[in-house]
Amino acid sequence: MALTTTESSKRGRKRARWIFLVFLALVLPSCGVYSTSPGSLPGHIKTLAVPANLVYHEVATDNVVFVVHPSNNVPSLNKQQIKSILTGKVANWKELKGPDVMVKVLAPAQGQAVRSAVEKVVLEGAAFGPGTTDVRTALEQLKLTANEPGAIAPYSEAVVKESSEKLRVVPGTVIRRPLGFVTIGAASGDTKKMIDFFRSPEGKKAIK
């Protein structure tokens, strides 16, 4: 049976509403932007029954990397070493085969997505050390890292690549943050075209 224009429009709005709510409930939390704890969700989202046929379509990644002053020759840092630095257990870079310089931890301000990702993946419930300096903006944090020999700070990889500051990304630990869309069932029609576009070289430029 063919749908009337009104019926088709209603179904389209209902489908779009589901995709939007699923985005709020599932995609944003994975990026550390939106909390899904029961006390933080609006009442109408708490009671929604999530469809069983959700499909996630990754289109890009926005990785978090750890950056130091360009003079810092520490060879690499694994996850446990990063955690020890951020919590204040490591006070001098020479403890990790780096220069004889005191560690200076710079952290994004509370509530920023990069900080949330580090707290979840690296700190795993532990807190930043008492000597940590919270920095309000990524631009300010970049300048501080470039001018402080003992500095270390987490950044979005894209922000580092676009910066004109002289910095060094330490190998060994990367927090992978996928970016994508969630559909109810397989993507088709205009939805698939949109996803395919964002996966193309031209689309990836648009994301950046």
C-alpha cells in the first residue's frame, strides 16, 4: 500500500527522531561528551526501548595523543607510565629515560572531551595529581607545552597537526575515538550516500 505524503512525512520524522536519540544515548558517550548515567539522562530518554537492529557506521577517528616539549627525548610511554605521570607518581623525566627535568602536567579544563577520554581510558578512576595545571583552552595549552621543558599534555591529534607550535608527540599510547553515525537497520538511500560521502577523501576534509 502506498503511503500518502503526510504518512511518509510522519514516518520520516519518527525515524529521524530515533536516530537523534540513539546518537545522544550511544555515540556521544563514546566520545566522552555526554554521560549516560541514570541521573543525567532526561526522563523521556531513560524509558526508551532501544531497537535491536542498530548499525554503527564509522567514518573517521579523532585520536588523543600525548605531547611534550620538543627537547624531551623520552623514547616512548605506555599506558601505565602515562598514568604514573598524570597522577604525580613520576616527578622527574629521568625516571623514564628522559631528561633530568621535573614533570609538569597540563590538563584540559574539567568537562572537556579530551580530559574525559583520558580520565576514562588512562586514569581509570584515579585523579590527576595535585601538581596538575588545568588549562582553559587548547590554544593556551599548546603554547604552555611548547614553552615548558618538563610539560606533558593530552591533545586531539588533529589539533596538534594544525598547530604552528614546536611540539613532540610521544609514541606508545594513543586513545582512539571513533566518529560515526548510528542507523536503525542497514543504511540506504540518502543516508547511505551521506555516510559514503564522509568516508571519502572529500568528506574527511569536511570533518576536519
